[in-house]
Amino acid sequence: MAELAGLFLRLGGTAFGGPAAHIALMEEEVVRRRGWLTQQQFLDLLSAANLIPGPNSTELAIHIGYARRGWAGLLVAGVCFILPAMLLVMGFAWAYLRFGSLPALSGVLYGVKPVIVAVVAQALWSLGQSALQSGPLRIVAGVALLLGLLGVNELLLLFGAGVAMGAVRWPTLAHKQVPPALLKLVGAVAALALLPALLGLGPGEVGAAGGARPLGLLPLGLAFVKIGSVLYGSGYVLLAFLDADLVQRFHWLTPGQLLDAVVVGQVTPGPVFTTATFVGYLLLGWPGALVATVGIFLPAFVFVGLSIRLVAQLRESPLAGAFLDGLNAASWALMAAVSLTLARTALLDLATVALALVSGWLLLRYRVNSAWLVLGGAALGYGLQQTGLL
């Protein structure tokens, strides 16, 4: 348990780059370095995290904690991954209120992003060896990658890939009945996906009432519980939900404050959803930061806890296993699509390309711990900024 806590505390304090980078770092640590999970088990948990709303990398950490040490491990891994990022963001929020602006982070990100590109590329290569073992799986992944780059909804891609692999293997299955676990999974995910529309919680809804809502810890916590319960997608989707509720509907934040909050969530290590911590601190100090953080992450713990048995049951059925293999291929494709976007924003010049190549070489040739490479990239970028070379 101490090793589990130490690992996720370190990742929560050093894992820059968003969910794709977090997943790559977790794969390196729990599959290749420690052997806690096989590649197949890791991919199954990643697909399960992709199917439920909330922060995918945090949900993956929670899944890994359960696989390692049961319910206690579930809590320890999730909390330890969130805690360092929450404390860092609270520090940024204090500085923001104290000085009226954010500390300069461009140099740090300049050095970190190319390293993250190398780390994610290595993870994609490693995960691809398990996720794309057959021709049909490679075709499904290629189509999903193309559609993902074109902006097709991630849930449609995941379920489409699962159905495609089920159809491919259907003629060879001895038992063709649809397992109850698969029906439960499809029904649960469909209900979660439709919940925002049914309750009028979409990011484009401002609400008929309009006007400011009284601010307090309970309304703040409930607002973030709602967002954590219905949000699929990236930090940009989070921005849309926060804008609809906190700016347009409740009038708690100005648009400028919201953009600053999202920037802090993006540039600090750990879960992007710690944007909620920044918002809570701006509104109600450290109690608000704690309430907002608990509110937005609590649904992730609940959803992972409810889905654990279903994921285990899926591998017991050949048809459900085919469906899960398709999900794994699509999950790999979604991660690859995000990685290509990251590479376009990270590899800006010859220096960043060289840093990415050197990082990749150190990872492959000497198996250097990626945390040291990330810290080295941050130090290099900060030094270049301080000397005026950026």
C-alpha cells in the first residue's frame, strides 16, 4: 500500500501533459517497471475508464488501485493522484489572488512537452503490441484514429469498434448468446451519455431562470458533482460546462477568471479537473477549493466502483471479449489522436524536436525513469526562459 501511495503521489506531482501523458506514465510504471498488470489487463481498465464520464486518467488510477489492493487501494491510488495537483493548484490560486496574475510557465512547458511526446510515443508502441494483435484490430484502430482526428464523438467510436469486432468474430463463436454483463454495460453507458440531455445539463444550456445564484459551500459542491457526473471528453468540454454554469447561469465567475482557471488546470501536473480547485479557491478560499475538488472527483470513484465487476465479467464471454478487444483498439486510437495534437503543439523548432528524440532514445536505450526526464525538461525550459533565450 505504501508503494501504491508513493507511486501515485509522485505521478500526481510530476505527470504533465494531460490524460494521454498520464496514461503513458502509468503504463510505464505499473506494467513495464513493476509488473502489477499485464498489457491486456491495463488496456481493459483503460477502456473501462473511457466508457464512464469523468477524468479518464484519474479513473484509470482508481482502477489500478483496486486491482492492486482492493477497495482500500482504490481510495489510496485515486486520492494520492489528485492530492499533489490539488495542493499545487491551490498555491497558484493564492498567488493569483495575491498578485493578480499567473506565474510565468511558458519556459517550463517548452521543455516538458517534447519529453511528454516521447513518453506517449513509447507507451503507444508498447500498448499497440497488445491492443492491435490481428489485422481486423489494426483496421478498426486505423478507422477510429481517422474518425477521432475528424472529431467524431468518442463514445460512438468506442461502441462502433466494439460492435465491429463482435461482428468479425461472430461466425467463429461456439456460443453466440449476448452475455448479461455486456447488456448491462451498454445500458449503463447509454443512460450516462443521455443524462445531460434528459436533465437539461448540456454545456449549451443557460437555464430559464438566469440571474445570480447565492454562493455557498453546498451549492458549489453540488455544481461540481453534477459536472463530474455527466462530463465526457477533454478539458475543452470541461470549459464549456464551467462556462454554462459558473459564468452564464450562476454568475459566480467572470469569463477571464474561468479562462485563467482552465489554464492552470492544463499547465500543472496531475488531473486537469483540478481546475475545480482553482475555481473553488477563488470563490470561497481553501474550504471552497476542497469542496469543489471533492465534488468534481467523487463521481469518478463511484462510477469506477460500480463498473469493476462488469469489466471482470466481460472477459468471461467470447463475444463480450471481442467487444472489449474492439474497445481497446479504439482506446489506443483515441490516445494516438490526442498525441498527434500534442506533438503539433510541442515540437515547435529544432530544439524541441531534438529534445523529444533524445528523450525517446534515453527511454528505449537506457530505460531512464520518465519522471527524471520530465523534471529535466522542465529545468531546461525554465533555464532558457530565465536567460532570455526563449
